[in-house]
Amino acid sequence: MPKILVADRLSKAGLEVFSRHKEFEVTVEKEISPQELKAAIPEFDALVVRSSTKVTSDVLAVADNLKVIGRAGIGVDNIDVAAATLRGVVVMNTPQENAIAAAEHTISLMMALARRVPQADASLRAGRWEKSRFVGTQLLGKTLGVIGIGNIGGLVAERAEGLKMRVIAYDPYIPPQTASRKGIPLVSLDELLARSDFVTIHIPLTEETRGLINAAALKKMSSGSMLINCARGGIVNEHDLHEALATGHLAGAALDVFEVEPPVGNPLCRLDNVICTPHLGASTYEAQEGVAVAIAEQIADYLLHGTLRNAVNVPSVSPELLSYISPFMTLGEKLGKFLAQISDFAIEEIVIEYQGEVVERGVSPITSAVLKGVFASILGNRINIVNAPAIARDRGVSVREVTSRTAEDFVSLMSITVRSGDKQNYVAGTIFGKKEIRIVRVNNFEIEAIPSGHFLFIFNYDRPGVIGNVGTTLAKHRVNIATMYLGRDMAGGRAVSLWHIDSPISKEIVDELAGLPNIISIRQMEL
């Protein structure tokens, strides 16, 4: 009889899903300490959590019977997914159930900003009648700029159009034809900031998007415009936003998320033209019920039938096949991440070519891993090998597999090409031995690199002194170089290099490196 531990508050509807299956023995602990969880977990087959319970490597180390962890929500940052994978534990989440709630909260904050509802309410409760002080602005005819038109951003755009607003969007990872089908004009970030009366953010927090809305971006927003962030803290530089609001350049901001939560002492929360809510994007009865029912059904299907839905760490393949293709899946994901991080265009086509022995085992799970790598770098942690193909279809990205049973130089070789119009990037990789993954080619350059860790990818002219200049600059800033991989097309032509460094470096150091002689471009990446 499978035993299920519900370690956070789960709605009654979710618990009722479990109760319909007499095969399950369910224990509910609404508040459980880390020590209590560690003591209890060895006897359970499944664990259900929300955001409060932390599933650490210490907990997983003693979870001898645990088969699946279900997160009732999108984020899995409270779960050590890597440790769970090593323990053979499936981790599932519910990436779609909160979308409407988050979109509606965004619209409600925009309306509250436009009409200064919280400020007027506070004034009236204080015994004042200040009609003339709280003159607002109507939404009809105003321009809403949506940064990121994925699931939530698209829902916000639909609702704004229903309010007769003009909607424009910035999303470098959406092909123009996909945006066109949604009826939303795509513009550059600079144009969106300059044209919009309201700007709303709906992108994940990644190294690329951290601090995206900074002082320079805020200055580009039109005077008197307003900003809403219901996505993630850290995308907006809070110090720079405070300055833009305090000086009156921005008329207001509404924030549901913060760099540090709860935002105790955050000066933004003391400004009269700021509306703050405590991360309420998903906090509706319907959304909470939806995630509870969804995760309960997913866990039940997995325990009873082995069906995997919204798994974030394992493919839907047999254990025997997984043992063989797992290194290829890791390689595919790394190659996908690599291409996503070096490509400065919205990917319209992905061509994956498999050669050699790997073709005999079936490549579909590997393709899913490639897509996960591509889109996780763009959209964040909600992408997994289960939903990555659907994400590709939804975004209008063509995915094509090409197979050949022979490989000239390797037992097995996989290569990936991403394209948009006349732009493209190419990378190839293989497995050395049984599990050692390698990149062996990038565009026209032969290179042998282990794709794991923090990297600088440098494209330069093949001239004396380039490597020395880069090394000297990194040494000056006390950046340790673990390994370095080189490739060039011809002597005196062009070259690429991958610099494996111990930790990410600041934008200022990247900019300094980009200014060195004979450097064509430089990108920082995480593989």
C-alpha cells in the first residue's frame, strides 16, 4: 500500500483525490519541522509539498522508499532536484494552474495604480475627504507594454485588450509569426519602454534577466508611466526603481515580488506612489485548489500506473533504456543550453541530427532533453522534458530530427542547429567512453570541451596576445580559471575559446574583456 505524506497545507479538493483511491495511506502534517520530516520520510513512497517545506539532500539521503515528490505550484527551488535525481526520485510540479490567478492579480494592480485605490482608501480611513488629491487615469486607449508573452503574459495581454488598451510586447524568444497569431506587435525593449503608459513584467528570473529593469532602462520609460512586477524579485533593480519613483520620473509602481521576501525595511514600501502586496500572484482559492488537485492526480497516476506528467527531472522511459541514454540526454540538454545562450535571435527552427549507435536505442527522450536545455535557458525552471516539446509547438518553433546509422569519427554523434531566417548556430557533441560528455564542434570551429560549470565564450581574431590579455584581466579581478578550450578556423583567421571559471563574473568585468584588442564578442554562460 503506497504511503503518501502531505507536508504542507493542501486544499480539501486535493486530499479528496487521494481519498478516492483505497490503495493509498495518506498522512497530513500541515506544519512539520526539518527534523520531523527527516525522521518521518523513510517510510513514505510519496511526498507532497508547497513552498514552506524544504526537501534537502539530508532529507533525501534517508528517504529509502521515496519514489516521487509533488510540488503544488510552479517553483521547485525548495526541493534539491539534483539530489532527488541521484536518489531516483521523480520530482513533479504544476506549471499551469496558477497562470490565471497571476494574470488577474497583474490587472488588479494596474487598475489600483491607475486610480490610486490603496492611497485613497487609507486617506478616507484616516478621516480625510480628498477627492481632488486622488484624480486617476483611465486605461482606455493607454498602451500596455508586456515584457514576456508566454503563458501569463499572454493572458494579461488578452485581458488588457478587453479593457480597450493598446498592447505591445517585447520577447526576443518568441518568433514574430507566433506573436502575430496572438495579435500582439513585437517591438524592441527600448521601444516598449518609451511607448508604454504601463509596463508589466512576465519573465523568469535568470542570470540574463537579473537587473534587466535598471537605471538605464527606467530612464527610457516615458515620464509619468507606471511599472508592475508580478514575476520575480531581482528582475527590477530596487534601488534604481526607488530613485525613479522618488524623483517623480515614474508616476507609480506595483510590486508583488521583491529581491528579499518578506521585504522588511524595504524603502520602496514606504513610498506613497508604490503599491505592495505579499507575493499574492497565485493566492486565489481557485488557483490553490487547482494546484492541489493537479498534483494529487499526477502522483496518483504515477504510483498506480507509472504515468509521468510534469516531471522536472526524468524522462518517460524504461529504467533499462534510461541507463544507456541518460548520458546522451545530459549532453543534449547541455548542447541546447549552450545554443540558447550564444544565439541572439528568436529561434524558429531546431534541427537535431543523430549519427551512429545511439540511433538504435531511440532518440525521442534525447530530443526532449535538447528542447529542455534550449527553453529552460529562456523560460526558467518550469520547463522540463515532459512539457518542452509542447512549449516548442506553442511558440511556433519547428523541431526536426535527422538520423543516420553511421558516424564517421565517433561511435555516436549528435549535432544541433538552431535557425531564424538567415541566422543560425551549430554545435556538436559526443560521449567518450560510457558517460563522459564533450562538445566537439561549434559552428566552423573544432573544439573539445567538457560542458559543465560557469563559462566565458569568447569569439576573437586569431592574433598574438589575445589569450594573454584575457588571462591578465581575469587575474587582475581575482577570477580563477579552471580550464580553457581553444579552436580556430585557420592560422590568423578567427578563433573561439571557452574559459571555465569558478564562479560568475560581474557585467563590468565582461564589458572590460569585451573592450580588449581583437575581441569580437564575449558571452557569459552557465552549463
